[in-house]
Amino acid sequence: MTPIDAKSAPGPWSRMQEKSIEQLHIRLESIVVLLGLITLMTILSPYFFSISNFMNILLATSTIGVLAIAATFVLSSGGLDLSLGSVMGLSGVVGAAFAVNLGMPTPVAVIATVGAGALAGLVNGFVITRGFVPAFIVTLGMLGIARGLALVISDGRVIYGLPEWMLFIGQGRLFGIPMPVIIFIVVALIMHIVLAYTRYGRHTLSIGDNENAARTAGINVEFHRLTLYTLSGGLAGLAGLLFATRINSGDPTAGITYELTAITAAIIGGTNLFGGRGSILGTMIGALIMGVLQNGLNLLAVQSYYQQMAIGGVLVLAVFIDQYQQRQETKV
Amino acid sequence: MSKTLKYSTAGLATMAAVAMSVPAHAEEYAILMKTLANPFWGAMGKGVEEGARNAGVEYYLQAVESDQAAESQLNVCNTMLERKPVAMITAAINSTNLLPCLKKAQSQGIKVVDLDGNLDPDILAAEKIDITFSIGSDNVKAGAQGAEYMVSQLGADAQGAVLVIEGLSGNITGQKRANGFAEALKELAPGLEIVASLPGDWDRGKAANITNDILTRNPDLKGIFAANDGMALGAVESVFAAGKGDDVIIIGVDGNSDAVKSIKSGRLTASVAQLPYLVGKQALENVKMAVAGNDVEKQVIVPTLVLTQDVMEAGTEPMLEFVK
């Protein structure tokens, strides 16, 4: 299909594309890729297409999915948060230390877990907006600081034995659906609405699109950034909570390199690395593409080394298709 | 582009068709390792494959990208259960990361095996997980064997300073080895005094620095015990650089290929070799017995072997074939 055709008489594909982008803020290509992968895996492995396996995929995607939501917000504002994985590890350890070492009740421990992440994010945001240090440097520093702190608090060991009510968050089920999956989907839906339909979301995207224009338009860019990094840290804390309660312990090494996986999911889902565009539903599809790919390859007994290659390939391909289409559009 | 849509609808139809016809499958053993990139786990993986071939069983082996990918290993574990194996043989990254998966396996009647003793019996009891058996080396004994060999070289009435280089602070394996060494040394040769016991964090460079520092303080150092071979090899460099290569006995643990080379060339004195290949092989054979309904030992200890230049040159030790 040439761009001129597209202008003169839009085909069904481009009409659908336009609708999907306007109404749900997602790219249709990524849904096609996801369905294509599901079809392929179903044909290749007899174990793939079952409710329990789909639950596996969603459960495996829940932690990384929550981190990817954080990555989408920060990236689409033109920022970067490299400390996501470390902050997730730190939060889980802080929560376990509160619950096990200090014997705090579950609500306090839960708030401490998410709060530790939000606090780390607040520190990031503060140094970035008030200290004028680039986000790359600040969050790279936090990557080391948070990981080190997690190891110090836990003395390098997993802190085992969370209280029963806390375990419900990671191991409980509601209507047969694992709790982490429910929490992940609810958070994703809320955050999708925030980014796509609220003023907060529009400000986020416009800062990422053109910071100076946003400032001229009267947006308090510095304060908005501060809240974005705090939100990002808080979501990393939530991811830490989900993982710690799943394995009944705070693991100081949890989440190593997850920041990169989260950014990958966001970009496969259509987020612009340099800001101005992003959608949570798109990111969820990106995360699911990776989840389905990994799950399917595991069922087919493909070594994990090839899985990393496959995901790297999908990432580059996704951005290639995106760039190709943008070039076609600007040619007109 | 609209063809893509047609193809995917066609695909969805096939998907539904395939889903209805899941074929029956032969008995399969699922094996979940850490990462095969580490020679220790690589050797264990080879032993598992050999054991499966000998036992004539089908196996399905997966590993993760690094030995810190705890959640990734849990996800792979859950996925592996979809293939409904008869046994789930795991080398867990830490004592808790696989707990939900092992619980699920147990509830589905799948036998759970702990490869290399990574699971903690107390935690398993608290989680009500009843594993079929645990197999691995005894790390306390490995440390004690190091002490025995050191005393056999220096004599029971020897006097002097000894350095212990521990593993990563807080790591249970390193602690067991260092404690095993210290206790056996106190008993066998009370005259040998441990002047320092410091964490080398499994790091060759760090161990070399520690050795340098202690040699400055105790120039008459008699022996060094390091909780793994990498650190022992770091100590070797410092000792030889200080010109004391002939005066200090250096012992590591693992028996990895670098250590074997160093022992052969007369630099590292000895290494208490673990036999990961044998652990893997024996694990598979025991699982087969358990699946057939026979009783198996709950705690299988695979022996460790003190590797020295003499042992390797003689070549008569039957377990040498398992040093990979």
C-alpha cells in the first residue's frame, strides 16, 4: 500500500489503525504480532493453549509489567529511570525486614514496601529537578545505591517467612485468578486511563514532546517530573511487593537488569524512547509479547540464551516497523 | 497488510483445532538448572544428561541466563510443570525463589528433587514441601578435608599462622566450608592459628589483596584455605609474587579446570574437588528408583576428593574420571 493510496482512499487496515490509535492509544501491529505469536506457539507446542498456562504467562508478566508501566510514564515524559530493578529489590527487602525482623503488622509492612520505592523515586526526582543532574546519571547512581542498600539491610541473605496476610498478595487467588495478576491488571487499567485521558497524562506527554512549549503553556515541568519519578519508584515498590510475597521472602538480588526488560516492553509496545508518545495498553501488549515468547520457547525446551536473542530481535524489529511507517507518513 | 489479518484469523482457527487434540506423552523428567555458563553447573548438566541416557528416561532440561535470575527461574519452573513431568529436579538459585513452583509440583503429585542442596530443610518444613531427596556435597566436610590435608603436610604439632578466605559474606556455602576447615584444624593441629578469616566475596582479585595484606603482617604464613578455587588462585598469585611459593600451602575448593591446571604446574597445592558431574548423574539414577516406587535415601551425600599433584600423576583414584 503506498502512502498516496492511503490518503486518497484509506483502506480497511489504515482505518482500523487510526481508530485503534485514537480510541485506545495502541498500535494495531503489536496486537497482530501478539496474536500471531500465540497462534504459532499453539501450533508448535501442545502444552501452550490452556487456561493454566495463560495464567503462568500473566503471572510471569506481572512484576515486569508493573515496572514497564513505570518505564512508560518516565520515558514518554522524555526521562529515564535506570534504577527500577534495584529499587524493586530494595523495596522487597525493606518490606520483609519490617514484617520479619521488626515484626510489624501486614499493613505497615505493605506501606513500607511501596513507600521505600516511592522514597527512592522521590530522591531521584529531587536530584534531577533541583540539582540539574541528568536523569541517566542520577538513576544509574540509584541503581547502585539501592542494590547496595538492599544487600546491607538483608546482610546478603534472603529474609524468609512473611506473615500470612501478606502472602495473600502474592500467593492468594480470587475467582481462581492469582492475586498478582489481578493487581497488575487493575493497576494497568488505572494507569492507562491516567496517561491517556487525564490532564496529568497529557502534561506528561507534552513535556516529553517539547519541554519548552510545555513550560510556555504554563505546566510546572520541574514539579511534574518530581511526581513522575516518585510514581516510578512507587510502582517499582509495588513490583517488589508482588515478587517478595510470591516467594515468601525479601531477596536482595531480585530484579537485577529488570530496568532494561521494562524499557524493552515499553518500546515494543510503541513508547517513544525520547518522549512524547506512550500508552499503557500498548506497553502491556509489549510485555505480553515478551511473556508469550519466553513461555512458548520454554515449553519447546529452547535454551534461555536463544530466548534473549529472540527478544532482542523483536525489539529492533518493532522499532524498525515503527520508523518505517513514520517515514512513509512524512513522505506524503 | 490486510493479508496479515486474514492470516491471523486463519491462525486462530487452527489454534482452536490444535488445542482440542493434545497428544499423550511419555514419562518425562524435568530438570531445572541455574546457568550452564558456570563450569560447575555445566558439568552437573552433563552428568544429568549422561544419567538420563543410562537410565533410559526422557528428560527436559532448562537453565536460566544467570545465577542471579531468581524470578526468571521461578517462571521457567512454572512453565515446565505444564508439560506434566513425573519429577521436577531443581538446582534453585536460592533457598526460597522456587517455593511456589515446588508447592504446585507437590500438589500435582510430581516428585521434587533438590540438586546440590540449595534448599533449606527448615524452610521446606515451614512450607510443608516434602522433597523426595536432596543430593550434593557436604560443604562442612569439604572444609575439614582441606584441614586434614594441610595438617598431613605440616604435621600435627606444627606451629604458625594460617589465613582463611571466606566466600561472599552471608553465603551459607562459603560459611560451611570455612567453619568446617576451622573446626577440623583446631582439633587436628592446635598449634596452627587462624590469624585472619576474611570474606573474599568469591572474587579472585579481592583474595589476592587479602593475601598481600596478611603476608605483610605475618611473613611466616604457613597455609591458606580459600572457600573456592577462584579465590585460592588469587592467593597463589600474591604468594608467588612475594617469593614465598615454596613456603605456603594453598588449598581451594571446587576442583575446577583452572585449579587443575595450576595444581599440575605446581602452583596451587591442592583443591577439595566437588564432583558436580557425579552429582548430576547419580541424581537421575536415584530419581528413576524413586519413580519406580523404591525407597531412596532422603539425603544423598556425594563425596569430595582432595586433588593434589601426586593424586593426579598417579591417576589411580577411581573418582578422577568425574573431575571435569
